[in-house]
Amino acid sequence: MTIKSVAHVCIKTKDLTRTLDFYGGALGLQKLFNFTRHGDVIGFYLKASNDSFIEVFRMDDAEQGNARQHLHHFCLETESIEKLRETLAQKGYAPGNIIMGADNSRQFWVKDPNGLEIEFQQYTGRSSQFTGADVDVT
């Protein structure tokens, strides 16, 4: 058995509209379809790239009372890290500074409307993702 890729990550949110505005409006991800229950939209599915997706569901009342976050962070690759950072800043989000990560990939972080941290990376020719070099994170 072989794993081909990460199919999707799932985010729970209290506010579907703000979450769609961030991922669809600010990041430009395409909404593919809604999840509905008894005619009510309870979530949606976003296309991040060819075979990478983000699934978003509205928290139910019980989850909102016990709103702990199960997903630590996820990372999205970009081809223009400066432009993406500038776009997020112009839309009122607070992206961190672009730095060279320990894996030799350029990166910055931002929080989505739910407080979930998202890492953005732009690979370089020296990125460990291509070279296979171990990464010292001390």
C-alpha cells in the first residue's frame, strides 16, 4: 500500500462566511461544492491545487462550547511568496515576515479567521523537500 498525497485537511469554524472570505477571497482557492444538511449549508470544499483540498465544516453547538482545535497548522506552497504576503496584508490580515526556514525554503505565517496558523512556503533549489537534506531545528 502506498500513500499518494494528503487528500485534504479539515477545518472546523464558527463562521463559514469569514472562513470562505479568507480562503476563497484572500487566497483565491476555488470553492468546489457545499456540504448541506436538510437544505442548510454546513460546510464547503476548497481546491488548493491539483489534488490538494481543504474541507471546512461549521461547528455544531456542542463543539462551540468545547472549541478546542485539533489541527495544529498546515502549509500551502506558493510560487510568489512576496505577492501572497502583500495580498494578505492588503486584505487586513497580519502576515508575519518572510524568512528562510531551516529547510532552506522561504516562508511566512498567518492566522485564519479561526485562529488556525497557516504556513506558506516557496521552495528554493536548496530546499530539503528536493535535496532530502536533514533539517536541524535547534
